[in-house]
Amino acid sequence: MECLLRIYLDGTSIEQLPSSIGNLSSLVLLNLKDCRNLVGLPGSIGGCTSLKTLNLSECYKVENLPENLQQLEFLEVLDLSKTALGKPPSFISQLKNLKELSFKGCKGPSSKLQKYLPSLLKIG
């Protein structure tokens, strides 16, 4: 399973991911869109060191993200649209390869994000 590249759980009733998700170091895409019962991500998510795309859009119960998401140095796309996040996580500026960041339906990203994330091509 360590060679698993993509996980599509969109639209499922999953409430939490197992902590073993962090063992998937080859994972490049994790799609959790519209998992309306999902309350957050396990701290072990930082072990998904190859992750490039994380979609949490329409995960209405997700209120915060684990700090170790900043370990995802290859993360390029982060969709936090329509989550319960009130503001961008404090560690967001550590994601140096982030190219797309979406906060649609949330209180919205700070206008200073572009300054701290010069790699961003799209903020929505």
C-alpha cells in the first residue's frame, strides 16, 4: 500500500482518516471533497511527503488543520473551499511550492498571502 498514488474518497460519509494514512509516502493526490462528516485530518498526514493535491472542499465540519501539514513540501494544490476554517492556517506560508489555494465560502484568505507565498498562481 505504500505505493498508492491517489485516493478518491469524495462524497463518502467518512468521519476521520486512519493515522496509517501517514505511511503513504508515495501518495500524490488525496480527494476528500464533499466528505460532510469529516471533522479533520490526523496528525500523521505530514508523512504523506509526496502529496501534491489535497482537496477538502465541502468538508463543512473541518475547523482546523494539523500543524504538520507544513511538512508537505511538494503540495501544489490546497482546496479548503466551504470548510469551517475561519482563516488561513498560520503555517500556510511554509508551503513554498503551493500554486493554487482556494478558500471560497470561507471567511477568506489574507491579502498578505501572496506576499508570503510567491509560488501562488491562483488564490480563490
